[in-house]
Amino acid sequence: MEHIGIVVDDLAAATEFFVGLGLEVSGEGTAEGDWVDRIVGLEGVRAEIVFVQTPGGDTQFELTKFHAPSFQGVSRPEPANAPGLRHISFAVDDIDAAVADLRARGIELVGEVVTFEDFYRLCYLRGPEGIIVELAQRVG
């Protein structure tokens, strides 16, 4: 896999959220011009991009803020069962500490921390832009 792209409205908040989860900024830039218009099928694209990666660089996320053209759709957080890309899962060593740290920064759980068949402790959190992140701590 090369990377996963996530379009956001508040690039700074999304970057801060993922850095707070332990990812590292690996690059920043802008995208505009005919080449990007042709790739994404829109005209007049002007965007800012921040790449964040997991420690060691195994997985990379492209966070993109489109300044133009503006999005004209309905903007609302989708529930966990809505069709489409719904969540990203990260392995953590201590789920309780991770949740406490995220709550201290204003991030709330979608549901609650649960134990799945003595193998994992799991929870969903909702970050900026309604992004759902699952934390998974292996316990078995």
C-alpha cells in the first residue's frame, strides 16, 4: 500500500490529532494545476497536503484540505455502520492511557472500551471531521 487519503476541512486539527496518536509528519506541500485537476476530475483544484506516517514509516496517510473548488455536499459525521471507509485502526500498548490522553485533548469515545474474547481491548473514538479511529490493544 502506498498511502490512505483523508480529505479534511481543518488540516491543522487533523494533523494534530494524528500526531497525538503517535504518527509523525513526513511531508507537507500544495497541489494545484492541470495535473491535479486531471487526476481528481475537478477543475481549479487548490489544496494543501500533510503526510503523516506511523513510526517506522510502514503506513502513511495523506491529509488534504481542498481550498478550491469548495465542497457542496452535506457535511455531518456518519455513524459507524454507514457504507464507505468508516474507521482506521491503530495498535496501542496501553489503551487506557491512550484514551485518557485523547480525552484530555477533547476527543470522546464513540461507544466504550470493550474486551473481545480475551484477545483484544478495543474502542472507537471520533476525531476531527468525524473521522472514526479504533484503538486495539492485544491482551491475549
